[in-house]
Amino acid sequence: MNTNLQPSGSAYFITKPTAEPERHTLSVLVDNEPGILARIAGLFSARGFNIDSLTVSETNHEKGRSRITVVTVARPKVLRQIKLQLERLIPVHKVHDLTQEGKCLERELALVKVAGKGENRVETLRIADAFRAQVVDASTSSFIFEITGKSSKIEQFIALMMPLGLVEVVRTGISAISRGSSKM
Amino acid sequence: MSEQMSGAEMVLRALKDQNVEHIFGYPGGAVLPIYDAIFQQDDIKHILVRHEQGATHMAEGYARSTGKVGVVLVTSGPGATNAITGLTDALLDSIPLVCISGQVPTPLIGSDAFQECDTVGITRNCTKHNYLVKKIEDLPRILHEAFYIASSGRPGPVVVDIPKDVQFAMGDYYKPSNESDHKSYKPQLNGDLGAIEEAVNLMIRAEKPILYTGGGIINSGKEASESLRELAELTGFPVTSTLMGLGAFPAKSDQWLGMLGMHGTYEANLAMHDADLIVCLGARFDDRITGRLDAFAPNSTKIHVDIDPSSIGKTVHIDLPIIGDCNNIILEMIRIWREKTNQNRLSSSSVWWKQIEEWRDVKSLRYENSDEVIKPQFAIQRLNEAVKDKDTYITTEVGQHQMWAAQYFQFNEPNRFMTSGGLGTMGYGLPAAVGVQVAHPNAVVIDIAGEASVQMTMQEFSTAVQFRLPIKIFILNNEYMGMVRQWQQLLHGSRYSQSYSESLPDFVKLAEAMGGKGIRCDDPAKLDDAIQDMLDYDGPVLFDCRVSKEENCLPMIPSGKAHNEMILPETKDIGNVIDEKGKILV
């Protein structure tokens, strides 16, 4: 039943998309072996999927397992394909769509370098305090702040620092975990 | 129990333990230790190819005709890159291959050493899985795992890249006791019983059902073809198949509608379009099958049985997905169908079968024969007639001749038709025929070829001569890249840009120069005798069958059209059929 497809007057895959793209966070449990990141990233580029953010680190040293958090934007049908295609990769153990499965916690860390003197410097510290950003390095003309939180909070912090002498920013990308007692 | 041996010896030992009898390969610097190990044993026979692409297609033909894993051995660098086309072909058509490649010694990896390439990097997206073996301790496990991954679940190619120092290193060989106990790879073989029961309920209620089968039936083993026949017999449903599934259901059956899709029969495509229930068994709703997606089988409920979950719902919405091995699920369907009391075999006098008979009467495969020139369709029919009582395997290249073979040759058994479906690799058929003949030395193995495709891997004819493999290359020579020419006629005002096969070799002399036999025929009256000459000759034959030059492959669903908008054989001016939007499609 092709109820979800509207005639587009064209053919094959060129059908009018009916659903809007959604932002989803996926958690992927993999064997930490050489080339695994290239497999994941290669799959996204080969099949034309988006990656908004990708973080990876070994989370179980004994078994050599890594958790990869991928944030992607896609329509529901494509999201399903992304999950299934990831599961097809041999070293992939599990793929969870955290967004679909309910509330999840998402956090990101940023290091933000701000340079300035005089009144700006005081204002910088005041805002950092409000955002609970830590000063991790300081010189007479600069600070480096470490800030953790939702991406939106980090975006806001960066926006406020912009006029006060923002020099550069590095961000880790998003790590996410499901709420409650269950595990992946 | 473990034994000390070198990495190269482990390779041969693992192949032996996997019951491999033949491998297809080409030596080079980075695989010399393995070739030395080959020299010192008699269990595994090595077929020396002329180009590594040929080795991969031979292994594909070998695998597809036997159900076993095809094994390829190539050297580093160009050896590996030459194998890429065949690996990709095997991935798209789900053919189990293990390709062992040599690599420069581990200390040199990444230094742009002589004949170095990043084999695992290059093959990552054209294999089911791949490995770079950095330690001798990992080699036995990886070799056996490669066979398990290649052959289980949805089959596919696996590359094992072995650096030369690992081939020389000594280590303990062992055969893993339970290779199917992989930590993360666990293909689902048995379908959900509730879903199968629901499927049977839908089948019992359906008024206009159709079984749409594909290569998954072939991959599921000969038993799956038996089960399919039983299911069709039990239900009375009409059966159609993709290119990859031909032979799983006998073409001689009354319930057979012929192949579906772009060059499928009128009855198969119309039945798909009008069906109220499509039972897809091991096929994947490829774009050659569906045509215009938004007009594909608009009023049908769709059941999709597939071992690969990602195939389900990829392009077409599926109402009832069933994940698992085709044979297991068909057997369950049969069992549940028999248990039901309200089951009712679809009678051949039903409204649906009457409708199908009307479509059949259109005779969409009709063509105008000629006394003067050989029509390609006629040539295939005569070939079919000549071998119908023989143990025959057919391979093809890619193009018009491939579609004509699918349309006019009758396949009644599985594993008898080897063709490049997904990737559409010209040059597949000749080496594939070599691989099939290696596996079935006494069978008749024919490559139905085109004069353009066959030149892409022509040199493997010499392999056939060397190993006394009596393959028959039946070239439908129309002096055009026929399918390209047909599309240029369809879409580009018959401006035949670069599609004329200029400066063709004299195929008869070419065959003789390589040590085989050449036959030429351009007279329909002499065709039968010429085919008989070909079959009687105990050795490789190149048959140059001169056919009419501008024959079109019809019927056809033009790009951008639906199943019920087919071009039938009497359409003279095919150049006006496709609209602007359809032209951008392939």
C-alpha cells in the first residue's frame, strides 16, 4: 500500500517526501578494532546519510568495546535504514535510537578561549560563573573555560562570549545515555 | 590440538579444513609464500587466471553454481585493486567469496612501498567484511571466520589481507570448534511464527495473489527451490522471479509467469501491478523491478521475507516483514497452510488466473523472425532447444543478450543461471563460465555473450584452454553495445554516440590463436548445425553468431513509467515514449 507516497510525476526514488526530517541520537556498541570508525563513517557517506555529531571512546576495556554516539538528521524511513545498515556491520553489537526510545541525557564538553582586558574580563568571568564554566587556564590577557552541558547551553555561552573577545572553541561532540536503570 | 606451521601453510590448511577444492588466483611478490605452500601440496587445485578480475568472476560462477564459497588469491597493490569489480559484483548479488590478498610486510605498511595499497580501506565498502591480519596468532581464527561470514546470513565477499611477514611467521594452527558462535554477528534464520501465521492468513484470503521470488531462494539452497515449488503447488499462486532468482521455479510450470521488471513479461508485470497480495521471497524490490515507485503495485498488501532486515522497507513500504532464511519460512508457511481448515487452492479457473491468461495471450515475447538474418531471440531459442536434455549451465555478460537469455532460455533448476544482476558487470560471463566448468567438468557450460562485453575479459579464454575447460562462448554479435544503442534510440534521438563496436576482432581467428575453436554463423538455416558443431567440440569454443543489428530488447518498462505502461514488441518508434523527467533516470 503506497499511501505514504504521493505521486511526484517522476520515478524511482524521486518521490515527494511526506515526513519532516528529525534529529535523532543513536548509540552504537561496537568492537574496538582497527578501522571501526572508518566503517561507521564510510557507511554514512556511502549511503548519503548525515552526521551532525560523532563521538567515540572505549567504554569496556575488558571486552574491548566502544560506544559511539551519532547524532543524525533524517526522515523516519531513512532513520530506520541508518539503524538497520549499522546493525549489518559485522563488528556492531547493538544500535539504539535513544531519541526514539524515550528521554535520554545528552551532554557535550567545550573548551572556550576568550581574550580581553579591563571591564570585558570581569564580564567574562561573571557569565562563566552563571553558566558554571570552570576556568582551566588563565593569563593576564586570556581565559580558557571548560563548560559541560546540553549543546544549546554551549551555543548560548559561545554566543555571549563572542563580543567579549572569543578567540577559539573546541567541542567534543555529544555523548548520550538513556535515563533510568536499564542498560543498552 | 594445535600444530606449528607458517602463516602461508595455515592458509592452505584452513582452505582444506573448509573443504575448498579449487582456488582462482594470480601470483605476485606479496603472496609468494602462499604460492610456495600451494606448490607443496595436492589437495587444493589452483586455477591460474589472466587478470584478477577474471579470478573473482570465476569464483562467483563457481560459488553460484555449487552453493559453496568461491576462493580468490591475489597479490598486493594491483592484484587487489583488479579484484575490486568482482568483489563489488559479489556484494550486490550476495555471492559468498573469500578473497585472500597479499600485503607488504607490516613494518612497511603506510610507507607507499612497492605494490602497496590500502586494501582494507579500498575494499571496506565493497565487501561484507574485511580483515588485515597483523599477527600470526589471529590468522587461523580470521580465516575460518571469513568463511563463516561469507557463507552465512546474506552471503557476500570477505577479504583477508595478509602481510608477507605474517605469511612467513610461525604459529599454532587450530580450527575453531564453534565458528558460528560469533560475538556480534548473528544472522536470524528462523522467522517469527506469529508473522508467518499472519502471512498464511493473508494468503488464504487473497483473491489476486502473486509469489515474487528472487536470488534469496537460490542462496537458501536447493531445498528452498523444492519448498517454493511445493508452496506454489499447494496454493495455486502464480510465480514470477527477478533475474537473480531464475531457475528456482521451473519455467515449464503452468504457474510460471516469466521474469518481471524492466524487461519482464507483460503478464508478470501486470499481475504485480494488479495484485492484492505480493509475497516477496528473497528479493529486494530493486529499481529494475519496481519501475515508478509511487505507481508500484498500488493496491497490494506486501509480505517481504528476507534474511537481511535492511532490505525490508528500503524502497517500498512493507505491510508484513518476516526476517529469516527463505527455506525455513517457506516450510513453516506450508506447514501452517496445511493445518488451516479454510485453505482454498487458487483454482486455474479463478477470475485472477483468467485475467492472467488474457495478459499471457498478448504474447509479449513475440518477435518477427526472418529467413535472412538470425534474430537474437531465435538464436537463444535454438540454443535452448539444442541443450534442453543436457546438464546445462548458462552464464551471461551484461546487456541486451543478457535480457534475451533471461526471457527466451528456459531455466528449470536453480544454480543454472549465472549473471551479473545488481552491478551489471560487462565481462562477467566468460570468466564465470570458466568457474562453473571447473566445478562441473562434465556439464555443458555456455556463456551467452555480446561482442562488446566479451572483449572485456576475453583473455580468460586462454585460462579455459590451459585447464581444458570446454566452455562455449555464444556471442550474439550485432556490432553494437546493444543496450546502450537501444537507450540512445529511446532517449537521445538515435544518435549512436560511441556505441558501435568498431574494429571487431575476427572471433574465429582469435579463438584459434588462443588454442580453441572458432565458429561463425550468419544464416538462420545453418544455425542448428553450427550450434551442434559447437556442442560436439571437446574444448573451448568461440561462437560468432551474427545477428540482426538494430533489434530492440522488448517488452520494456521505460524509465519513469509504471508496470502497466510497458512498451510492447509492435512499438516501432520507441524514441517518443519517455518524457523529460524519465530521461534523467538510469
